[in-house]
Amino acid sequence: MTVLIVDDDREDIELFTDALQAADPQVICCAATNGLDALKLITAMPVKPDMIFLDSNMPGLSGRQVMEEIQTDPILAAIPLVAWSTVWAPIKENHMKLLGADQCLTKPSSFTQLCDDVAELLKTHNCAA
């Protein structure tokens, strides 16, 4: 299983990668630190990721814009996409779901909670080993 993590905060990428590895040691993590690099990486990948975790608040190409691009490609649009953010306003969360996010995850304050959230998301989307 391959997961793409898109976040402009390298520490969040590292924590998220660790949480994914704790949930499923077989998972392969790819990362991009901005929306433009994420789209280039997805396009270049011979095998598309099984799931994408996308920070909704990034400078440059925002999470929303990346989602809009993903939705233009039927193959990419079929990939489960989890938008994540430090804080969600209900209207923003609804907007992200309308754009194609399967779920919206609030970045938890503890690593244990992040591990639990990630394990549940993998299970929900039948991606767990």
C-alpha cells in the first residue's frame, strides 16, 4: 500500500509517516511539501497511491486547488482523499467534502491519537494490512 502525504510542515510529514508505519508497517509513504510538487509526483508515479492525505492550508497551491486538479482525472479522483487541518470550520469541512475529500481529519495534539486516527482511516477505506 502506498500513501501520499502532502503538507508544508516537514515535522507533520514525519509524524504522519511514523503514525502510518505504526498502523501498518507495510505502508510505503511518499511525501510532497507543497501542492505543485504533489501534483507532479502523482503524475510521475507509475502506480498511483492508494490514499492521499492532504493539508488543506498550504501556501502557493492550496489543498483545495490540489483537490480540484485531482478531481479532473477519473483515475486520481477514485483515490481516497483525506483532507487534514489544525482546525476545521464546518463550512470549510463541507466545502472540502464537496470537492472530493472522503474525510476531513483534525490534526490531533497527541501522537497516540494520530496513530489511532490513521489506523481507523486505513481500516475504513480497506487499506489496512
